Amino acid sequence: MSNKEYINVVGAGLAGCEAAYQIAKRGISVRLYEMKPHKKSPAHHTEDFAELVCSNSLKAQRVGSAAGLLKEEMRRLDSLLLRCADNCTVPAGGALAVDRHLFAKSVTEAIRSMGNIEIISEEVTEIPADAITVIATGPLTSDALCSNIVSLFGESLSFFDAAAPIVTAESIDTETSFKQSRYDKGDGDDYINCPLNKAEYETFYKELISAERAPLHDFDVAEPKVYEGCMPIEVMAQRGEDTIRFGPMKPVGLRDPRTGHRPWAALQLRRENSAGTMYNLVGFQTNLKFPEQKRVFGLIPALKNAEFVRYGVMHRNTFIDSPRVLNSDYSAKTRETLFFAGQLTGVEGYMESASSGLMAGINAARKFKELKTLTLPEETMIGALSRYITDDTVKKFQPMGASFGLLPELTNRSRDKKIRGEQYAERSLDTLSMFVEERIND
Ligand SMILES: Cc1cc2nc3c(=O)[nH]c(=O)nc-3n(C[C@H](O)[C@H](O)[C@H](O)COP(=O)(O)OP(=O)(O)OC[C@H]3O[C@@H](n4cnc5c(N)ncnc54)[C@H](O)[C@@H]3O)c2cc1C
């Protein structure tokens, strides 16, 4: 037993809520600290816990994909966040997308309804030393706590992420857009496509690369390092005139019913909420000034009268140098009663963050009960991810999301990508079920 009768969890985001749930369901009291509603990061807007700050997609569902496998492992480990997500889906082809408000509300209600979680609405400025603690304050950890982490661990890095704008459904021009999922996968209503012909694209491109960007005053590096997966559209466009036509504006798998042909370029809009009243601009993370977003994105014919519910924004994204700081059970090398979880550890993505919260929560509870902490087998996506981010042979550490590249090679590796994904998934889930039976339910 710890000398205290509770475990602290700091941050009620995706990782913190999952950690708090895993601890509380094991019969241990939790003090969950969250600085909202008194203080909000530039990307958090609501009072609810587990707020999705950008896309409402939790990525692929198919178990034979890396993101799908991660989610299936989490389901089998009784993830609260996956359960809530499964209950508030919106159609999105092969992806698991959720109504973000329903999702956050259902996580918040689930956490609030657990009798042994005490919620403390305040900013934590120093890592608590009174009890076993999980720090899950995310990529936008408040400045004071960031400074404290840097003073304790020396190595803390910053880089940048950007969020895409959201527009109202009724303001999208129906004459110059059409509904269709790429390659007709999923429900045809999941996406609205905004096609551009060659001349329209050239005008749009020229204005995009020369549009005025917002200053990055609250960041402390002169040259922001941008994570590839969240690169602002205007930064990507600067790589060449066709780069975004092969990226977020790729027209492949689409046919414009007006012409019967594939458009020269197309922006896809993905349904944002179950009611279908809002759509987000897929892959259009941006740091343009707000009036510039309206002007430049309005050059896309279907968005000429678009009403922006939220403009795109760009933010600091902080993560620790986990290979030097953490063990694969998410505990700190220098303080075994301190755990980190979420994006702050350098896992990248909503569900990756929640999966690390799940493991950090299980391990904090085990530490409390004086049981040996656990790292899942390397054949599982959750285990492979925690091993990768704490692999000290990795010298220049960058965040990592779920990927089959993290898993050990298959012995009977198929040449067919889809079958190979299924092989990885089968091996992982078999290994996980044996591990769960033997170890995890202590
Ligand atoms: C702008 C932006 C866009 C992103 N877009 C995507 C995306 O589209 N898809 C994707 O998969 N991932 C995205 N990510 C990355 C990442 O998956 C999310 O940030 C995810 O929310 C991380 O989960 P988390 O639990 O680590 O942090 P969060 O969900 O951010 O939770 C941290 C919580 O801690 C609280 N907090 C912070 N400091 C303190 C403090 N000192 N004391 C008390 N509470 C505190 C915050 O208010 C927050 O509620 C994005 C990140 C950013 C910054």
C-alpha cells in the first residue's frame, strides 16, 4: 500500500480520464485535477472532460489496420473511452468518428458518476509528491507545470500542431459540391466533396501560399518544428504546386456528377456531428489569420459562402524526452511512484493517448497494491507503442502513433497488405488474451 489512501491524476483529457477510470474501477480512490473551466488551453473550448480538440475521427475501425487494432486491444482491456466512443459514433466510412460533444459528455458523466473519483478543479503547478501520481496534462500542458517538469527532468521539447476549420452544413454550396465517399466506401453521405478545375485550383494555390499567417507569439522557438501528420495546409503547399493535390486535395476515387470525371483537385468535408449540421475541412489544418481563412478557402467554389463555426488554429505541442525519462510501464525512471500518460509522453493521437492512460492507470493501481507493474507484450500495439517511446536507443525522439512498423516481424508474413494486417491483428489479440488471463486482472 502507498502511504496515502488515494492516487492523483492530473489532467482530465483523454489519457487522464482513462487512467482515473482504470484506477477507480480497481477500488482505489482518485483525486482528479483539471484546470478547466477556470483556465483553458488555446485549443480547449468546453467545460467537459476528454475534449477532442481537432478532428472528430478516432481513425480506422478495421481490426486489420494499425489504428483499428489499437482500439480493439483497448476494448478488450475495458477502455472507458472506447466504450463511450462506440456509443456516440457518426458515420465516417471505415473510420470511427464520434459526435465530439456527446463523446465528451458521456466520458464526463461516467467519471463523475464513479463514487471514488474526487474532482478538483484547479491548475496544478508542481508535480504532487504526496501520493502516487499520474501526469496527463497533454500537449498543451500549462506553462507553470511545464516549467516544473523541465526543472525536474531537464529535457522537454516543443513542436507544433494545427487544427482544421469547421463550417456549417447549410452554408456549403450544393450546386458545386457532391456527396460521395472515396472509392464509394461506406455511406455516400459521410463526405461532401468540393471539386476544383485546373484554373480554380491554380488561383486557390497562388493565394494560399501568399496568404497572411497568424503570429506565433506564445512559442519560444524561432523555427517551429511541425509534425508531418498535422502540417498546416499552407506549409505543405509551399513544397510544390502539386503537393496538396497528391495530399489532402487528392481527387482519386472521386467522380464529379456534373462532369462525369475525376476533378482536378478536391477538398473533402467530413461530417462533424450526428445531426450533420457541421463539417470539417479534412486535412486543412492551418495557421492563416482568420479573415485570410475565409478569403482563401472561400475561393473553393463550394465554400464561397461558407460560414465558419471554428477557424483553424496552430498550437504548441509539448512532449517529454521519454526514452531518457520513462520506463515502458509509463513510470519515471527517477521516481517510481510518478507516472506520465498521454500525448505528453510522445504517443501521438487521441486513442494512442488514451491507451497510454489505460496502462499508466493500471500500473499506478498495481504500484498502490504493491504488485509488479506491467508492460504489454511487444506483439500488441499498446505494448509496442510503450516500448518504442521508451527505447533509449532512439536518440532524436519524435512522437509516434499506432503503426504495424512497431510490431515484431511476422514469421508467416503475407505479401498481401490486407492479409498481413489481419495476421498482425490475430497474433496480437491471441497474445493479449493469454496475457490478460495470466496477469492483468490482479
Ligand atoms: C491543436 C491540436 C490538434 C490535434 N489534433 C489531433 C487530431 O486531429 N487527431 C488526433 O488523433 N490527435 C490530435 N492531436 C493530438 C492529441 O491526440 C490530442 O492532443 C489528445 O487530446 C491528447 O490527449 P491527452 O489526454 O494527452 O491531452 P488532453 O486531451 O489535451 O488533456 C489534457 C488535460 O489536462 C488539462 N491540463 C493541462 N495542464 C494542466 C494543469 N497544469 N493542471 C490541471 N489540468 C491541466 C487540460 O485542460 C486538458 O483537459 C491534436 C493536438 C493538438 C494540440
